[in-house]
Amino acid sequence: MIEKEDIILAQNGNEESIEKIIREYQGTIYRNNRSFFLKGGDSDDLMQEGFIGLIKAIKSYDETRNACFSTFANLCIRRQMITAVKNYNSDKYKNLNLAMQGDGYSNHEESVRYNSPSLGFYSPEDIFLGKELVNLLTDFLSENLSELEKKVFKHLCQEYSYIEIAELLNEPPKKIDNTIQRIKKKILLYLSSYTH
């Protein structure tokens, strides 16, 4: 069973605690994985997304909030998987996905529903590069965001609106909105330098 101390240690980079949490949530990730399907990929692709969601949950869990860790982790795992499915179905991947299905598939294109088969895959290289980018971006943000920007960014990752963040941080909504715009500019600047 995962204790509060395990989560704190994992958030501080303790590998044993991280591995303990991953072992504990493998079943949860597997159960969530059965709800989705990536045509052209395999179940390991979505399992990987589930583990990424779990790592995000570990990093951003705040024990002062009312949600218990298991509820929060399950939510992060599902969101990560849903995001992957949505990305696979975006226009960006459409031509590649159709090409993988062979001749005539476009005449029978399936509608997008997240509990039915959907299209797409991540190659091992994409997954590796994605993880590398997340790690580099995390380091960049920890060095380049102000304390307020870090707090706002953390709440954004937990999908709070700027109004909710303003209430949580006891700041004017306009100030939070301006802070979000600064964060976006910094992230876009970093991503543009990463891709060139």
C-alpha cells in the first residue's frame, strides 16, 4: 500500500519509492488501457502513456488538496491516455494513419469515439524524444519561472481555470492571466529553440 511518505520520497526523486508506486498502479494502468485502442500501435504504447500519466501525478500531487492520491493518479493516467488518443486522431497524423491502413481504408474511416478503436501510434523513438523533451522543459521551467509563475503553472497542469487559480493564490484574475501569458511565451520560446 502507498503511504504518504512514499509519495513525498518519490516527489523528491527516491527511485525505490517511485518503483513502489509504479508497481502498485500497474493494475490501474492495465485496466484503463483496456478502454482504449490505437490502430497501428499496440497495447504497450498506451501502457507507456499510462506510466507517463502516473509520473505526472507523482510530480504534481498536492496533499493539501481534498483528493486522495489514488483518485488523482487514476485521473492523470486516464487524461494522458485520452490525450494520446486525441493526438493520434488529429489532422497532423491523419495522412500517416490512413496510409498505414492500406488501400481503400479512407472510404470506411471510423468516427472518433474514445471507447472504440481509433487510429495512430508512437514509435519508440517518439516516446524517447518526448520523454527527453519533458525532462528538458521541466529543467528549463524550474530555472526560468518566477515563484508565482511556478505556482500558476502547477495549477494549470492540474487543469484549473485562471479564475480558480486567482482564488487559490488570492491574486487578481488579471494578474494570473498576465502570468499565464508570460509562461506561454517562455514555453514557446524554449520549444522553438529545441526544434531548431
